[in-house]
Amino acid sequence: MYPAYAAQGFVPLHAATFSGNEKKYLNECIDTTFVSSVGEFVNRFERDMATYTGAARAVVCVSGTNALHMALMLAGVERGDEVITQPLTFIATANAISYCGAHPVFVDVDRDTMGLSPARMGEWLAGHAAVRDGQCYNKGTGRRIKACVPMHTFGHPVHLDELVAVCREWHIELVEDAAESVGSLYKGRHTGLFGRVGVLSFNGNKTITTGGGGMLLFNEENIELAERAKHLTTQAKVPHRWEFVHDAVGYNYRMPNINAALGCAQLECLPAYIDSKRAVAAEYAAHFSNHPANIEFFGEPADTRSNYWLNAVILPDHEAQIEFLTQTNDNGVMTRPIWELMNRLPMFAGSECGDLSTAEWFADRIVNIPSSVRL
């Protein structure tokens, strides 16, 4: 299945799969010499991804983290603001908030999604926030609470309808960190389309990859932001035949054509890849049902169709988690714990938090197991 790894007697956590037109499209880039950010594959990847997700517009970036930084800026997050997110996430979520000069506020996750809990967020806001002149403020710090960033953990969508309602009630912008959930659906609609902006990632270990890359998704109500995103991510350069005029502080967040070519080929295979990953997840679920060691497979939440980017099992306690990690990795099977909680990292240790008991429970028990596409 993975010859390079099999020769080493090793099972990877998530290997990239190249089974389509990748080499053909990469050769086209080389033959035409359009390998940087100017090239037709960039435009095609944006169009194809918008069609696949149902977005009104999509804008590529060189990484998912860059895309999330840009999404927060487009949502109006400014220096000194606060942004609510979950502690159980990859570091990029909290880093992007920091790039804006904003402060993350960590609120607990739900047991059935591993993602930001609308109920816990509503409770925290009721005890700590107030709305004045159409803006939400933290009564303790005096800072504006501008946005909320849920992350769809391992591809499993959060409770989006409820989260949208909480954000609307408290006048908070919703920015979806859908980095892990390309191909995942919530009530039949692709993730990343429920807030002001949504973000996808195409890192080397994602369901589909461009080597490194990200995407901003815009729904019809926020399509005006797409042109602004394209402008700012290309150094805010004003179009002209030869002059170099820039009208804002811009960012070199452009995806090269050669990466976009890879993305176009990968996207053509995405439906088959998700079918494969869901089949693998079903086999895991059957294997771990009524497991004698009380190991629980984490399945998709109700009303969703998950891409099962990374399969996860829940161990009985932290001691069992460490034993599982040790035994598998000692025997050539790559497994990993969930990320360290953001509020436990030194740069975010002083951040405001709600009660995080569910996130802490997961951190002591979750292990990711091999999740690659099987062809």
C-alpha cells in the first residue's frame, strides 16, 4: 500500500497519496515556465474548489495559517481585541490570532465533536461579556470580543447552527477554522461556509495536499471580501502594465502555480479519497466496538458527514494512553496524542479561559491512529 514505508516496516499516521494527474499538471507548469504565483492552475484551483464546496468564491494562500490570519483581518480583528476559540486545537489557530495582535480566550469543547462548544461559549459570555453599541466587550478586561474561531477537529464539524446563533446574539464574527475538514459536511453543507470567512489547509499531511497551502472560502453574503482578500494576499499591488503601486500593507501569501497544479489533481481524486477514509473509519469502528480494553473509537457527530482526516480512539485514562502510544510506536505503527492544550503552552499560559474540563479529559485520552487513504 505504501511501498516506501513498507520497506522500512513502518505504518505512517497519514501519508500523502498521488494517484491522478499530479505529474501531468506539474510537467505543464515546468514546460510553460509558469511555476510561481502567476499561472492558470492558481485560477483553476480557486474555481474548482469553489465549485466543490459550494462557496461563492475561493482564494488560495501559501498556507492554512496564512489564510486564517487573513480571515481574521477580513473579519475586522484588530490589535487588542479578544477572539474566542478552543484550547484543543493545532497551534496555528492560536498563532493566527496572535499575528493580529489579538488575545485568544479559550472556551471548552463538546464531548461529541471535540470542537468549540456553543453551550459553553454562551455560558462564558453570559458571565463575562456585555454588548454595547452593537459590539461585544469583556467586562473584566474591557477589550472588544470581535470574533470566534471554532476548529473542526480531525474533520468532525462542530455544532454550527448553535454556534452561529450564539455569535449572532453577542455580535461576534464567526471565522471557521476548517483546515482539517475539506470534504466534511454539516447538514449537507460544506464546512467553512457558515461564518464571515472559512479556511481550508492543504498541508502535506492533509486529506489532499498541495505540499503546503490554504484556501479562503466566502459565501454569497460575504463575497465582497474575496476581492479584498486576493488584493491583500498579493502584496496589495494595484494592477498596471508596468508600474509598482501598492495601496495598503499587503502580504506575500500567494500560492505558487506549481502548488496549485498539485491541488487541481488532488481535488479530482478527493471524492474517492474520502470514500476510502470513511471505509477505513468504519473498519476501525467495528474493530473497537465492545473492545476488551475499553478503547472507544471516535465517530462523526450527528447531522454531519466527516472526512475522517485523522481517526481517533479514546483510551480509558492517561496511563492507558501512554501505554498505547509506547506499544504502537515501538512496533513501527505511528500514533500520536492530541495536541497540548493551548492554555498550557508558555505563550498562552496567561490567556483567559473558561472551565476546560472536557478538553482536559480528551487531552489525557485521545490517540490518533493510522488514517491514510487506501487504494
